[in-house]
Amino acid sequence: MTTKPEPAESEVGGLSALSEGRRKRIFVQLAAAAAVLIAAILSILAFFMVRQADLLRGALVFLLQAGTATLLGIAALSLGAIVILIVTGVHSGHWERVVRPMVVRLMLPLAVGVGRLIGISRDEVQGSFLSVNNALIGGRGRTGLEASEILVLLPRCLQWADCPHKVSQEVHRCQRCGRCSLGAIVEETESLGVATFVSTGGTQARRLVKELRPKVIVAVACERELTEGIRDVGNIPVVAVINSRPEGPCFNTDVDPGCVTLAIRELIEEGVDSERVPV
Ligand code: SF4
């Protein structure tokens, strides 16, 4: 049996490795561009209607102007908050509780749409959003977490496709043969005492979160699964680690185990902002 070479530990580890600077700007700039573009279209429509005023058109103009103001207000608040939270490092859970729901439901789809218009793929825009999310997990005033407060969720496709062990039922059935990156992650999370599961889909992941009620989730998956997962977990902080897909989607995917384990160690040593931890 061929053995996969031992993965090198990430040179720059922890959460900072998962929130690279240049990448964050793609999402913020596209979301701002989308808001301005849509606001401009609504304003132009209102402008032409206002010139032929009657009662019905007056009402439509009012709705268009109200929509424009609402969209611009949400964009300014959410994107301004992201910039302020990243620059100051003081966020006390505002990201998960207030800003993230607005961003993931409204600004992210708009940014993906504008990205598509100018040739930036959905994966790249969602990856940029995930960098923003990871940048906002850390912050000043953090307190370390217990290992039992962290939940690690790994995708089934991370397992070598020909592996005979049923790790989705029980992750500790992994024999750590080194053929896929799952073994090194399980080895580390087992020694740290962190609950680790191979998730077969969104439904199972949601059930695990509901049952275990973790204070932080460390999730490995593709951009789309991570974004949908973040949308589904309410206000729980999620450290998002994007897998690589050298053999195509959902098949023998890979991740740097050092990236995952260093992020977990950082959460145990430094935690998340104590005010942001959900109850
Ligand atoms: S899941 Fe474990 S036993 Fe199976 S191939 Fe990967 S490292 Fe080896």
C-alpha cells in the first residue's frame, strides 16, 4: 500500500493562517460594488417614474427609494462593521450575533452575483467570505476554551475512497495508516480530547451541533458546504478550513492537518471572546 508522505506542519499556523489578508478584500469589495450597482439601478428606475407622476407611480417610486435606502443602509452597516471589527480586533460576538446573519443571507449572494459578472468564481468569493469569518473568530479579551467545548466536523470525502474502515460511524476506527489526512487530525484531536466526527451531510452536522452544543466549531469542507453550514448554526463561531480537491469535488479531498490542529490548539490556549460564546 502506498503511504502518503507525512504532512508538513503549517509555517504560519492557527487562525491567522485561515484568514489571509488579500483574500478578505475580494468579498468586501464585491459586496460593496453589488450594493452600489443595485442601488443605482433602483434610483434610475425611480428617476424615470418620478417624471410621469400619478398616484400609482408615486407609490412605486416611494418603494424603489425605500428599497435603495434599505439596501445601502444594510451594506454600509455590515461592510463597515466588518472593516471596523477587523481593524480594531474588538468584536465581542457582534459578528456572529448581528453582522454575520445579514452578510451571509444578503451581501454574500449579491457579491457572488457581481463576481460572476466579472469572472470571479463563486468558490473564490465564498472563500474570501470565509477568510473574513475566520479573521473575526479571534480578537482581544479572549479566554481559553476547554477541549470539550470544541466540535470538529470533517467531511466524508476527506477519507481515502478505498479505506475499509467506517469512520463516519466512529471516527476512532481510523487506523492512522497515513493514506489520507484524516488520520493525523484524529490522532491530534484524540490526544487533546476534542470531539471529532466525520459528517455525512448537513442534516447530521446540524444534529451533532444540537446535541453537543459546542462553543466553537472547527469545520473542514468545500467553500459551499462551509458557507451553508455557517448560515445554519445560528450564532456559534465557526472556524472554516477549506479542503483541496485534487481529484475533483467530493472525492479523495485533502487538507493540511497542521492548519486544523494549530487552530484547535489556539482555541484551547486563547479561546474566543468570552462575550461571544453562546449560551
Ligand atoms: S481514514 Fe484512517 S485508516 Fe482510512 S485511509 Fe485515512 S488514515 Fe488510513
